[in-house]
Amino acid sequence: MSRADGFDAVVVGSGPNGLVAAVTMAEAGRRVLLVEAADRFGGGLRTEELTLPGFHHDVCATVLPLALASPAFRELDLEKDTVEWAHPPVPAAHPLDGRSAVLVHRDLDRTARSLGRDAAAWRATVGATSRGGSRLVDTLLSPLALPRAPLRAARFAVAGALPLTWLARSAFRTTEARAALAGMGAHSMLDLRAPITAGYGLLLAALAHRVGWPVVRGGSQVLADALVARIVRSGGEVVSDRTVRSLDELPDATSVLLDLTPRQVVAVAGHRLPPGYRRRLERYRYGPGVFKVDWALSGPVPWSDPAVAGAGTVHLGGTLEEIAVSEATVARGGHPERPYVLLVQPCVADSTRAPAGSHVLWAYCHVPNGSGVDMTGAIEAQIERFAPGFRDLVLARSVMGPAAMEAHNANLVGGDIGGGSARLSQFVGRPAYSPHPWATPVPGLYLCSASTPPGAGVHGMGGRQAARLALRRAGSMPE
């Protein structure tokens, strides 16, 4: 990891943000070194045979609407780098007991019409967010910058700042519309009675209409590999299977960018951080963990409502009230008997993930951070609730609780896949309140993980913001 003249930038960690940071620096002509602790690059963009040979499972991220919507990825134009987006027939489905499932289609009007009495309300809430377009998405993904769409952002904020339970009950009259919005908002891993949970739900639902909820053909690893190839083509160097325990181990560089959460930042850089800043990092709050199960199946899931078979993502949890109770239980440190389950059927969009006729499937539920409770039975019971006979198709399963998730990727502290709690106080104060939270008080040291704005998701914006700030401060990019 050395060269006689040093590097312009060293990036530690190769999750989506670290990869985007390294590409940004390298394509700006900087001499870049990317260092990754795991034996493969990608962080949350990893694809492995977790169950049986020939069954390819994404270890963490699979469905990537933010990667299509984000300005960071739009600018990279990765389609020219063998990244092929595969869209399922239906972005998302929400089964309900004794009723037809709610289907969130790419087509906004088709979705609204299916909601009957709530058609106009869906158009006025989710539809308004979707019609905000790329300028609104860019504004929401750059929360500390001057808004590109100030009026649209202001309208979004009126509803988005609310607790999801309040918005769902005040805007919608049907069980279906309320449940569909709850399933979207629960991605936040917050108690749905908390502020800004409505914003998470509105944005995710709007992205289904705006760009779809695609997967990468061949697995999310393909996206990571394409970014690594871009770094190398631009003259950068990449090193895997190398754990950085201290900044002192790194070669000389003008800028160091850490794709690490605050706990790891303190571990590797604490001796250089001012005491006050270090204490703020140590007080940073992590969110709930996830308990994830991957399955190799002998065939497609036998959903009670056959329409769910076409959905890439399925939200299992029943009504708004049920999902709200589940997420509130986790927020209190408990384990719900009927958890909200986020399930993904990759083969609906990409048949290359499994041998012919077979399927891969994964699902997770939220649990308290660091939980050691086995939720396999509870997750499978929720699937059986809406797909009787599911267990008969299981050829093999891989189970990863919070400890296993963190062992796979040290950034997933206690199983938290979001880089920290998404609560209001940490929405922009990630990891500390600052007009430039990607910069630390140490000259040349930057943070670029999901623990910086705009937070969780495969959007690369933390990496883009940190890299552009580093370039500006080094005099390589105009203000």
C-alpha cells in the first residue's frame, strides 16, 4: 500500500459510498488507493452462494431504486459498464388477510385506480412526490445544500415531516392504502409514530412510480465490480483483505476518506480527533438490527393471491395497525410475535440467480440492536400466513442475525444496516451537526459512510459529497 510519491486520496471501505468516493476522486485525475477489509469489494453490494451451489444471494442490498434516482449514480452512467437493470413486473406488493393484495405498479394511475376510494388521495400524496421528479429527489438526497426544487421540497416537507401513522389515517380511508404506505415507511426502521416516517414512506413509494424498484442482473456484486473497474481504469489502486486498524498504517495522502460508521472511525482515528468531536462520535446512536434469512427454493413462492408472484419486493405484516405495533415493539427493545417482514424475490426480475425452475428468496425483520433471538420461525410464519405451503419448497436456508451481519461487515453495528438511527435528530446531524458533516476537525480527514447525510440506501451520495468537498479543499474543484 505504498508508492514513492504517495497518494492524493486514500479511501477506506468499499461500500457504495466508498466506491463512489474513490471513482469521483480517480476520475478527477487524483491518485487514489481504495482499501477494503473483506476479501471482496462491495460492502452491502455482495453476492454469494449462501445456500447451495448455483443459488446466488445478495448478502445485503438487492432492490436499488435509489441507485437509479441518485445524482451520484446518474452521473456515472453505469449502464455502459455492463450494469444491466432488471425490473420485476410489479415493484412491490402488500398482501392482506382475506383481501386482494395491494400492488404498487410502475404506473401511478394504475396503482391509484386499484385503491378505489383512495385513488385521489394516493395521487395527491405519493403522486405529488413522484411528480416532483429528479429535482425533488436531488434536493432530498442533498439535505444540506440549497434546494434545487424549493417549492416542491416545501410541499413534500408538510406531509413528510409527519408520523406515518398520522398521515396514513388522515389521508386514506381504506385498509389497503394505509397498509401500503405503512409497508413503505417501515423501511426506515423507526417507530411509525415518530416524526419524518411519513417522508420515508412517500419517497420510497414515489420511486416505485418514478424509476421502479430494479435489481442488477447477475447480483448486486456486479454493480460493485463495475465501480472497482472504473477506479482501476482511471489509474487508481485497489487492495482487498486488508484491515486498517489505525490511520498510522496508511500511506501518505492529501485526503483520507473513511467509509466507516462512528464506532470504527473512533477505533482507527480516535487518537487524532479532538476530544469534543470524539465524544460526539461516541454518543452516536445506532438503530435496530435485522434478522435475515436466505432460502434456496425448488419453485416460486405459492402466494394465496397469485398477483404477488410478480412483485420483486413484498411487504408482509398485514394492516397499518399491525405494522405499527411491530415496529413500536422493536423500538421499545422487544421482539414482535408477528414481525413486519421485508421480502425480496430476485428471480422475478432476474432468472440467472438460480438454476432453471428454482428460486432464491430472502427476507428480514427488524430486531433490537445486537439481538440474539432467533426469528427464523416468526419470519417463516409470516410468509406461510400469506403463502401456505411455502416451507415445502425450501431446499436450504442461510440465517444471519445481527452478530453474523456485523461479522460479515463491521459497518453493520449490531445488525444496523442503516449506518445509524434514522430518527429526526440524526437526519441531518449525521454523525454531528455541521454545515459540512463529511469533514472532520482533522485537516484532510473525511467521512463518507451512511452515517453522513443523506443516510442509508444505495445512492452513493455520502461518497460523492465527501469526495467533492475534499477536491474543493485541495483546490481541485471550484466552489
